[in-house]
Amino acid sequence: MEVPTSRGRLDTLIVYQDQTYVIEIKRWSDAIYYQKGKRQLAAYAKSERLADGFYVVFSSQHQESDTLFEQEEIDGVKIHTYVVRTNFERPSEFSR
């Protein structure tokens, strides 16, 4: 369930041992939507007064050779991005 914040609804808000973490989860559709999600996460993190945010993107478009982790700063918030590949071979297609 998305968590209501002052800037709308956030995918995941974790509070653990007096630390708060925000996680935005998306499905890859295109590069514009991908970048928009990062800006959205930065805004959520700022509204919660956090220095970091975590962005998890599930993608069937990325290959093993693609970069699947990056860090950058957006509007003063450090964004940790993880791309999770979902384009695996089906078990019946594995070579023996």
C-alpha cells in the first residue's frame, strides 16, 4: 500500500531503529518515465527531510551488460537506483 505524504503517495516508507527510508518502485517503460521517477523520489525524500532515497526499477528491457546500479544527487537528495532485470530465460529454454 502506498504511504500518504505531503507530496502525494509514496510506494514504501520503512522506519527501522529510528531511521526512515523511502523506496520508490517502478516498472521500466522508457527513459523519460525512468528519470521522472527519480525526480519524484527526490521530492518525496525532501518532504520527509531525508538525505537519501532508493529507486527500484523492474525491467525486461535491460541486459546483463547494462548498468544495473547508479547513484546520483537530485535536488540535494542522494538517489540510489537499482534496476532489477526481469527478462530471464524460461526454464524449458535452458540448454542442457
